[in-house]
Amino acid sequence: MTAVQLRMERFPKGRNYPHGSKGRVKPVHNFHKKYLGNTAEGQGFADKTKKKAFYQYKKLQAKEHAKSKCAKPVTYVKTTENVKKKKVDAFKQAEKQFQKRKHEKEIQHKEMIKKRKERDIALKQYSEKKQVKHKKLCKRTYKGQPVMANQMDLLLKKIEAQAK
């Protein structure tokens, strides 16, 4: 790899010239290094080797898990009638779990719908009450003065509510 190609790797398209270089290319050292990064800061080859080891470990775990699954596809359940060991198919177990999850989701969905309806009803009641109050406060006489009887009624209701 040539020095220009390495330079292009370090500064992607549009950044071939560092800020303030006015077209002059600064020399890039460290061409001899295989990995970029500072080992003292935990970057570079040390980080890559750690990631590689972690990946291999996870791969090994997955293989062991797959082997253990293949070893036990059938489970045994005791029945109360004959006290015999009955084979339970893995597919039936999975189907049972799926049905259970589906039922739980349906219950959760129904509860959510119920809460939403209650919230909508409460919001409608609040908005209607607020609208009635607003209409009373906005009423005016033929000369443009506010109707004091409505305002006095609202104040009276507030005082009665506080007294309770």
C-alpha cells in the first residue's frame, strides 16, 4: 500500500487536507503499525484481540447450548391416574406457551382499551364542564358589560366546594 492510499484511509473523502493546511499534506508517520490506536488508552490491537476472544467464547457457548437442546427434546411428566411417565412433545409445549402468551397479551390489550375509554370519558366530562363555565363567564349585557349574576354563581359554587 502506498503512502497516498494510507493517507486516504486516515482522512476520508473531503478531508484529504487537514483544517488549516492550505493544500500542504502533513507527513503521516506510523505507516509501520499494523493497527491504529493507542495501547496505553486501551485501544488498538489489544481491543481487537479482546473482541475476537469474546466472539469465540460466545460461539462456543452457542454450540454447547445447541448440543444440550438436542440432548433433551422430550420431557417426562407424571400423571396422577396411572403414575406412568408420559412423553410430552416439545411442539405441544411450545404451542402451549404460545397460547399462554397470546392470552396474556389479549388481557393486557383489553385492560389498555378499558383505561383509554375511561380516560376519554373523563376528558369529555371535563371539557363539557369547562365549556359551560366559559359560556357563563362570557355572557354580556346589551351594553357590553359582563353579567355579574353568573360570576357570583361561580364564586358561590367555589366557596361551597371549599366548605365541604
